[in-house]
Amino acid sequence: MRASQFYISTLKEAPSDAEIVSHKLMMRAGFIKKLSAGIYNYMPMGLRVIRKIENVIREEMNRAGAIELSMPVVQPAELWHETGRFDKMGDELLRFKDRHNRDFIIQPTSEEVVTDIVRQDLRSYRQLPKNLYQIQTKFRDERRPRFGIMRGREFTMKDAYSFHTSFEDLQREYQNMFSAYSRIFTRLGLEFRAVAADTGAIGGTGSHEFHVIAETGEDAIAYNPDSEYAANVELAEAMAPAAVRPTAQAELVKVHTPGAKTIEQLAAFLKLSATQTLKSVVVDGEDGIPVLLLLRGDHELNEVKASKLAGVFSPLRFASPTTIRDAFGSEPGSLGPIGFKGRIYADRAVSAMADFVIGANENDYHFTGANLVRDFPEPEFADIRNVVAGDPSPDGKGQLAICRGIEVGHIFQLRTRYSEAMGCKFIGEDGKEQIMEMGCYGVGVTRIMGAAIEQNFDDRGIIWPDSIAPFQIVICPMGWSRSEAVRNAANALHAELLAAGIDVIIDDRDERPGVMFADWELVGVPHRVVIGDRGLKEGQAEYQGRRDTEATKVNITDIVSFIKTKLGQ
């Protein structure tokens, strides 16, 4: 490829609405161009990266025994009515009517369509298992698209769906996909971690997320540095304290706490640690009666865990100010369990507390010296908080640490969530009909591009891993229009690298060296060879890796073998 024939559109500055590093650098390097909120054109440079990511995914999915197909972006609503998701999914599902007034949706995922395909064709246990996948455009009508392609509305995803005669066979394929995903992200050159995760709106019994480790990641990951344990903070278990609850020492005293509406304000006013306070969170109950959740003041509520408590409305919904006033007689900021007649849950950490501070259910008043049992009935204890660094690891092998990650893959054991709703059955060896077990496995293709940049950049631009760089190597001739020797040497090297199967571009635009180097450093090409008259007279070219601080002189006759070594060939 020659730069003069390619589409290069770099910018000195990122647009003002570009937020995170990957968004800014993709815009500046000409990988994407915004068309509308959360919708982007993928320019030739960016599309090359996407195609390389797709190729790795396709090779590993095929290697794992999956079969590729393509399902429509537009899907009839009646399939989504069968599973109930047409109404349940919310505004992220883009619905529309055709000219005949029939309901359709733009697919965010394809469980319904693939289940419809399988229920028509696969009727015998002899035809199972099957794993079908596609790499296809998806659309989710995000309320607030942000972070470029990381939280866009239109995106490309690889989604796969497996069908089985038994849960045991589903578990086998789940592990097969886990291994395939691990190979995919390893080949893509990314630092990643697989973590246990909540199944969320997709449903099912078990799932793992694959996260690219990056400081800018939206997700917090709890992991044990001394073991293999890792889980999304939404799922990571906060263990019950080993300490025995101390005996009550203090008297219950009502204290005037004017203006202390938050735990921070309360702790500062009373000159004590937040660990000596109790936080009250009120959520709606299934029966319309609010439920009180109690946490240690320095801990944060885990909404995913709380939504699974018996009697709590799901999805979790915080009680309105009116509901709170009717139930407690005071405003938020002074709430507590004493006198409350409804259902109360307390986090496990509360079970080891004594002589703590709680709201008095009277505006601007709190109780000090409060204790369980003595002052209010012992609540139901449950794990309802986010873990924090230093918490005991659930596997019993040390303490947890927290890092940030960007979710790029997610695998689920769906079980019969969709197959039962849609009557996807097979005839077993005993001649009887049975419901198929299902799994689903997703990879965010376009999101990987953004995640890779968030993990690999510097103040000059992107630093692509070799496997997904738009070009593996750029040849930069010095004085292209002035020196026939330089042109001949550059063309010869270009042809030789192409013949060796190396993805190379030659910059024949005749730009000044500073402009040329800045462009390719911004674009992130991982290897660069500079050819100039002075070097040719000495029989040398200059090689520099994108992360190298200095160039290396290499004999021109050895440069191809040198580059092959750098590329691991």
C-alpha cells in the first residue's frame, strides 16, 4: 500500500466533544468520523483495525467448532413478544413500524432470532450440540451516548449461541468458549482478565466477563493477586466479618445534628470515623411497602445484590421522598431503623458493629450509642455492599485488590430462559420432547478497538499491538521526490516485505520528516523504517519500534530478516 493512494486524514487537535483518550486519538488519527450522537463512520484506517480483530475472532471461533451465519439487523417484534423482552427491555430497544403498521426492532442482540432458526430445523438429539455465531451490526438506543465508540449506539459485535441436550454439555461448551475467548484476547495482544459476573438482563445461571485492564475502565474488578480469583465488583462477595460483635457499652442518646445530611457531614460534625456510623437506604418493596437497607457508613450499596433480596422490587428502585416521609416521618439524611415497622436488611459488616450512630427519624437528629437487639430488632443479614481493597478474598487465599477494566466480552449459561419461552425442543434418545439448554457468547468488536487504545498510548498517539495495527510497518523515505536511490530502495523493501506477507505501507507523500513521523506515531503503526541518502551510502537503514526511544541502524541487506524477527516470524 502507498500512502498517496490511501485515505489519511489526521488532525492536530481532537474535536471539543471528544472525551476519553481513545475517542480523542481515533478522531485525530482519522479512524472514525462522527455522523450523529453515538453513530460513527469507520474510515479506511479504522476499518483495517476492525477487520483484523474480526479475522482473529473468526479464526478462533471456527477453531472452537462454531458455525458462522448472518442474521438480519431488522427483526419482527412477534419473536420478542414470545420472550417478553419487547416490553421489558426498555428504551434501549429501538422499535418502529413498517408501512403495514407491523412492529419491528433494530437488533441489540439475537437470542430470539437464532432460537427461532433452531426450533425449525434441529429436532433430534443427534443434531446437537450446535454453536452458531455472527459478526453483525447492533443498535442500542443509549440515553446518553458517550466516550466515542466505547458507549455508542451503533456498534459491531460477535454474538454466538449454543444449543445442547443437557446442562452438562452446555457446561462443556461454556468452557470451550472460555478457552476460545482467552485465545482471542491473547492473540489481539491485550492485557485482559476474565471475571465472574452477574447475568443481568440477559438471564441465565452463570457468566464471565472479559475485561481489558485500563485505568479509564468503567468497571471495577475485584481480584486476588495471590490466586486466580477475579469478579466484577457487582458480583464479588463481601465475606461476613470474623470478629464477634462487641458488647454494648454506650447509652442511646439523641443528638442534634443540624445540616448533617451525608455520612461525611455527620462524621465530621461528631468528630468520629464513618466506620462508626450506619447508612440507611430506602428502596421500594414488591408489595409497595418500602424496605430499609443498612450499611456501615464507609461502605457503598451494591444495587445488583440488593435487587435480588426477597421482597425487594426488581429492578432496584429507590423510594421516593413522599414514600420515605410517610414511612419514617423525616427526610433522607436522618433515617434509621428504630421505630420502622417494615422489612429491614443489614449488610454482613453491620453484624459486628456496636455503639454506632444512626438516624433518629427526626430531621437533623441522630442517635449515638445505638446497638442491635437492645435498641431495635436484629435485621436480616445479607451481602449487599461493594467489596473494597483489603477485604478477605472469597476463595480464602488472601485479600482483594481492585483494578479498572473495560468489558470487551461476556459469556453466559442461558439454560432454558429463551428455549422454554419459544418452545425450542428436541426429541431425546427416549423418544420424548425436551427443552434445549442454551449458552450465548458476545465480543464487542468495535469496542475492542477503543479498549486497545486505552491500554496502549502515549503523548504522541496510539501504540497498536502488531496483530491489529492498521499497518504493521511504515517505510518513511527521506526526500522521495529528490532521490532516485531512495525511491528505488524504498520500493524494493516495500515489495520484499509484501512478498513476505507483512502488512506494510510506504509513505510516498513527500512530506517533511517531522510531519511524516508525527502522522505515523499518531496512527500508531508499531514499526518504522527510515531510508535516506546518507544511510544508503553507508548501506544502512534506520529501524524504530513505536515504543523505542531511539532508532537502530540496520544493514539494508538484513532489514527484512530483522523486521521478521521483530514481528515474531
